Amino acid sequence: MAPHGDRDSHGELPGDPVRPIAPGWDDGGILDMLFANNAAPILLIDPGRDGAIVDANPKAAAFYGHSREKLRSLHVWDINALGRSILPAMREIASWEGGHYPQRFHHRLADGSVRDVQVYAGPILLAGRKLLLCIIHDLTAVIEAEQFNRLLLENVQVGVCGIDRAGNFTFVNPVAVRALGFRHESELTRGHIGCFLTYSSPAPTDLPPDSRTAGSEGGAAALHPIFQVAETGQTARDIDATFLRSDGTPFPVRLTASPIRNHSGIVGVVVSFSDLTAEREQEAQASDLANALPGAIFQAELHPDGALRAGYFSSAATELFGLTPESELTAPSILIPLMSLKGWARIRRSLRRAGRDGKVWEGELEIGPADSRRWLLGRAQPRRRADGTLVFNGVLLDITERKILEAELQRAAMHDPLTGAWNRRRFQQALAEAEARAERYGRPYVLALIDIDHFKRFNDTHGHQAGDDALRLVAGTLSARLRRSDALARWGGEEFALLLPETELAAAGQVLENLRQAVASQQMECGSSITVSIGAGQCRAGEDTYGLLQRVDAALYRAKDAGRNRVELA
């Protein structure tokens, strides 16, 4: 209900009936006929019914792990990790005219797992209703593969580069960039590998004429074994050769070259190499690289008996964990106090599950005491040894700022920015939860509406700043005298809503009278005081929140008609 006749932003009173899609609307199998050959999951969403899922094609049922009948009983917020926070975005999409636009979301499957998806959504008119047609693309594997491949490429201890058949660079990893004497991969991309190749043995004579000259810088480059791989398609391993740095300095390498194929054949060569003259230096460089990453590299072992042991942490982990540089990071006495026993058990279970499924492990770690808590994101690739031990090599990243921002955004989405009380949407969720508890368990609850008396006159007399101060004073006075289980929200304008769970009306009456007196006793900086009128009622058996709101609203009007600054019970 919207008190005093107010309607919500969609022009409907909460609880107003919204015309649903008629039963049997798709008896002819319209969705199946339209999308029977579409390999992507497809959902039809009704924005007018709070994001209800109208229908889904068989691919969607298979993807989400629900039957089509089950999907038709759900709402979009049942499958979207944002919950009801997705509804504003859904309504915005529903207002678009023409076309489908991609949006990235996290969708929850029937088994509780969460997938990264890209949703192409747009409005359509079907069965007399404006619906949203949503085409779902699962990006989870692609994103994980891209992230892991990038992480692997940047952290391997050998130089890796790719070239096309003409010898032009298509990609280089950081080790290769440095080995060749450059600072950034952009200085090499689309450059020619021939600038860095030399020969210390007679040139091969059995290559096709076009490969001798294609992309050649001085002729020798086209005869290099790397180009033989592009012609023959045979991998060349452990080739001793000499490369040139950007300043012309030669250095010996041992390289492996393998063909890159696609559906049209060989399109290039991937080359990995190690600098044979600086193996010890490379070890130090690899350590420097690990410590320069925005996080820490680690290795962990999960043994068949369930024991979890740390094998290695880069030195950057000391800062992530809030430890001193001389701390022995792999020691159980150092690691165990960082998390609760439940936290360690959760990490152990998720590692075992990732190893069993052969999937990349990802988990969030909450470490440290409450006053200096940090959140880390871990990602690692599992590898199983012959004895059954699972070895995880991965990285830990500090996501504390992201988690704090998420918490702030969540709070902003649920709270009134002026008073700090819950906003109307969050209160309606709590009210629905209280109604469900009352219906299932017979738990009593009381709803109260609290209105500041003569607020407009107060604003006109003292100014809007004083009016804002009055709203904050009322919210603060009420909140300070409530239980943790009680819920206070700014219902709209100068009106507040109060939910008292597990409370009978008789007891609530005295609580509300005390609150009324507490507000009336406050003195504002402008020299005035304010009072409130309160209407309250207890939910009756079989009564929904709409009916309860009507009774409480009527009680509030009685309090005003009786002279204000009083409590009326419905």
C-alpha cells in the first residue's frame, strides 16, 4: 500500500493485480516453433509481473537445470545473483525500443552454481503483453580460459611469442619482451622475427622458394628452423640457436617451435625459448616478476588424507596477510590464525571440489581481525600427482577495496540517504518475510506508520535544512530505542514505517508510546520541538500486508484527527 493514496514509480499501488499471461497462452508451442533450432537458452520475462518468467525454451531448461514448468514459476530475480536489485535494470531494458542489447550478469543454476552470462535482451509484444525476450550466452568457460591463459602467459619462466607465416609477431609475453630488449609488447607486435634471428650453421636448402624470401630481413631469417615448422607442420624441439637483442647483442637460446593451426591449415608458429646464458639471473627475474604482480603467487597441496599444506608464497604475500617480512609464510602456526576454522574448512572443500572436477579453483578468503579485515581472491589451476595429492598453483589478489565498495553500494541500494533508515523497497521485503513467518509459524508482528506532525508548516517556518534535521532527529531517536530485530524505514516524505516482529499489539502499544514521548522530548537547534502521530496494528490470521497497511493507515488518520501527537491502535 502507498499511504495517503501515493502510487509507486510504475503507477501501480503495491498489491494491485497485474494481468498475468493467460494459462495455455503457448499451447501452440510458439516459443518452440520460433526458437526450436536456436542453440542458445531463451527466456521470456514479464516486466509487469515483477520479472516473472513466462516461458523458456528447452535449451534454457537444460542450462539452468530446472524443468520448463519450474522456470515458469520463477522470477528473474530467482536466477540473477543481483536478486531483486535486477528489477530496475529490467524495467529500463523493457523501455528500449527495438533491438537486443548485451548485458553481463551472474546467473544461478538449480544446483547452486553461478555462471557468467551475457544476456541479449529486448522488448517484444506477444499475447497482448509487452515482454522481454532474453537470449542467454554462457561466457564462464571463455572468461576463465582467457584469464587463466593470460595469467599463465605472463608468469611462465620462458619467453613465448607467436608469429604468422610471414614472420610477423602476433603476440609476445613479458619475458620475451624483456629478453629481446624492449619495455612493452606494443614495440614488438606486428614487427618481424627476422630482425632477431641469426645462423651459426649452414642454411637449409630444402625449403620452398617462396619461404626463402617471405618476410626476409637480409635473407637468413626465411631459412631459420622456425620457418620450416610453418612449412612442414612438424614441431621442432630443443633447438640451440642465437637471438639478437634490440641493440644487436647476441644471446644463446634453446627454443621449441610448434605450428598454429585452424580450420584452414597452418597459420603461424608459437615459439618458446630460454636464455641459456642467464639461467640463474632468470630465476631472480622470475621472483621479481612474481613480487611485482598485483598480488601474490602461491602453491598449495591438498593431500589424500585431507591435510592442506602451503608449499610456497611469494614475498608479496606478507603484505597481503598483514605479516612482517621475516614471517615464515608456509608455517601452519602462521597461517592457521589468519582465518577461522570454518573458513579453512570451506577453502578445503572448494579445493577438493575443483580438483575432483578438474576445474580452476576460485575462492574468496576473509582474513584478519574484524578491525583490520581484508578480503583476498584466490585463483589456481589444480594438478594431480601420482600419489593422489592435488597441487594448486595460483595467485592471491587483494579485493578489500572492491568488497568495501560492494558493501557501500548494497547499503546505498537498501537505505534512505538522508536518514540512514531502510528505504521503502527494503522494508517491503522485510514485511513480506514477516508475513511469510506469520503464515507458516503463526509468529505475530506489528506494523506502525509514524508521521511528523505539521511538517510542512515546520519546513515553511524554519527552512528545508531544519526539515532535514527533523527527519534525521526522528530517525535517530527511534532507531536508538529499537531492538536489533526491529526494522525502521523512511516510508515517504515525513512518514516512517516500523516493523516489530515477534510482538503482540498490547506490548507494542507501550513501546510506541515511549517512542512518541522520546521524540516529543527532543529539542532542535532551531529552538523548536516536534511531535509524531502513530498508527499501529497487529497482523491477523489470514490477513495479507495490503490489508494490514490499510488498517494501520486508518489508525494513523485517527491519531491525526484526534489532535496529533498520539498513538492509535488498529
